[in-house]
Amino acid sequence: MFPLNNFSGSCWVNACLQGIFRIPEVGDRYTREIHDKNNPVDASLNVIWNSKGQQGLKEFFSAARTGTMPAGQGIGDSNELFVYLCDKLPFLDELCRFKIAEHVKCSECGFSQMRRDSVVEFQLHPTRRLTPINECISNAVQVEKLDDWKCDGCSKVGGGTKQQLIESFPKILVFRMTPQGTSIQYSSLLVINSKKYYLMSVVSHTGGHWFTHAREMPPGKPWFTLDDTRIRPHSPNEFPISEMMRLLIYYRLEE
């Protein structure tokens, strides 16, 4: 764990990077310096890692800055930066990308459609304060009625259902929160379709400031709060709770 300096409100950059740096494959890549030297984002992250945050941030700002994501020039969004990094770093995209599908079916004639896509994060929508994460996942994949849907098979209106499905399970499973007066009660271990996922980092937003709770592998390591240059260790049995989380980063454990 190492601190990261804040430049012009770059806490959102720091929070995202601290979460990603906890991924074992990321740390191994930069420790071994097997990054793509022709990729400015990859190269600057390598410098940040190996200098323990003392160098490379300004180069990263230049490499990552876009019109809608002002890295090093103002406040931005850690969620958007994470998606951007997956786009710019093929190895990170491969770790995080997974397949989802939307299954629409007619209850009258049985006609069905399957629309598939691939994403790097799964959005959860809590319904109240401290909604358990397992409940949020269950709600996200439950069958919904489609009152205005017209079946292409029998032309009946209102007889359809829709269900979102997770079709593959990545090494890194990232959940994105969209709370509006709500929050999630997260779990350190998730079991999804018999796959076990270990929570490594939580990126949170207070409304004006971003920070990260994180820990390292193997499972059972203590938590740290990483808030720009401030690093606070937690006791071995302390599980930090934040109702302001925006990204939950889970690592799949192999049997």
C-alpha cells in the first residue's frame, strides 16, 4: 500500500487506481515490468507502481485526460475512469469483461428472444438503505413482466416477461452502485453460480470526495482506508463499512 498525491481534485483518480492496484494480476504485471511500453496509460501506471506513487501521476493524467474526464484538471468520476482503463488496457479488460443477456419471452405462444452483450461492470440498484448485496443481485436477475411489450410471434400485447442473465463469470467481478437515498450492505465473500468471489476493494464517494477501502490477497488480510496521502490500517477483525460505495471489486477464488 502506498499513498497518492492529490492534484487539482484528483481524488477520483487516486481512488480508482488504489482499487485496481489491489488486483493481484495488476501488481504482478508492474512488479515484473511486463507492461506495454508503447501504451502511455500502461507505461504511466508502471511508473506509479514502481515509484510507490512518487512519480508517474502527471504522465497518467496526460494519457487518460479526455473532454469529459478531466484527469489532473478537476473533479471526475471513478466509475468512468474504471471503464476507460478497461478500454485502454486489454489485459484489464480481459480480467473484468463478462457476458450478460436479456431474455424476453411471450407467456402466450412461447416465442422468445435473447439479446447478448459483454460488460466490465454489473449495475446494482438498492431499494432501501443497507440493502444486502445478495438481495440486490437477486433483484437484478429476477423475471419482470412487460406490460407494453408486443410479441413478434402472436402479436399479443402485455404477455411478455424479461429477465437479465449473467452468462459468464470473470476473474474480476465489479459491481457499480447507483444509490439515490439508498445504500448496499456488502459481503466479504459472494457465491454466484457456485463461483466464490472475495471482496478486495470498495471505491466510495461522499458527494464531493472519493476514497477507497482495500486489502490484499490472500483472503483474510486486514483492510486499509486509502484516502489520497492518508493511509489508515484497520484491525485484523475490523470490516470497514461505507454507505457511500460506488464500485465493489471482487476477485474470483479458484477451488
